[in-house]
Amino acid sequence: MDIGKKIKELRILTGLTQEELADRAELSKGFISQLERNLTSPSIATLIDILQCLGTDLKEFFSDDPKEEQIVFHAADYFEKEDEKLKNKVEWIIPNAQKNIMEPIRLTLSPGGSTYPDIPHEGEEFGYILSGSVVIHLGGRTIKAKKGESFYFTPNQNHYITANEKTGAVLLWVSTPPSF
């Protein structure tokens, strides 16, 4: 089996760049590039991490049987990434959603936490505040939203979200096309 070729095919199928896969798996882009060209081999632990980021596991990766589409996802299926600098945690609650039209995440913002500022792009953004409150920064506007409220906007301006300084926030955020 050509492991590098299969990883590259899965990465492309999920719509990730080498850099995005490397970031999610906490590896370097150079390592992913060498792996895809079979210039290096991953440890089992590293391969498991990469496959998790690609929405699969060792058994499925090495299986020749076609996989039945997963419909229900559990906490064990989620992939998460914490950013201590911005005081946030992103959980991809539908693994491998990058290949889909929309990408839902659960975003946990510590008090005063924020998302990375994002530049204008095509698509749509939707969020539902599960707890706490946030401020949506959209161009020069600031819009508040609290628990039980939702937001929806076209990301045609610079945008980011900050959490309340006292409570923080947890929200379900769906973007199309996938961008997290």
C-alpha cells in the first residue's frame, strides 16, 4: 500500500491543504509534504492523529471494504484544537466536514476569548449561542448576542467574535463553505 498517496488522496478529498492538515495534526507542512511523497514514514501515533484529522481511523484506512456513511457522531469522534493565546477551543463535531457544503463546529471562548480575525470570503456564517454572550465584529459594526440567540451574516467584511469578559461563551457555529 502506498500510504503517502492514500493520505494525499484523503487530504484532497476532505478539501484540506497540506498546511491545514499539518496545523490540525500539530505537525509541520514539510512533514506532511514528505509523508505524501513517501520520503518519510509516520509513527503509529502520528498516523493515528493524521487519520483522525482526515475523519478516519487505522482500521478504515487499511481496509479495502467500502465504508458505510456515518450518520450519528459521538464525543469520541470529535476533533478539537485549543488556542491558549486567543483563549478558545474549536471542536469539529462532524469529523471530515471540510468535504461537505457546510462545516459545523462547537466553539468555546473563555472569558475575553476571541476567534482569529477573518478576511472577507464567499459563503455564509451562522451561529447559535449555547451559553454566555458574544460580540460579533463585522466590519466597523459590533453586534451583541447572548444565550438562546442566533446570528447569521454574509462574511463580506473583516469579522471575528469576542466573548464576554466575565462569562465567556459556547456556541454552535456553521460556515459554508468550510473554513475552520
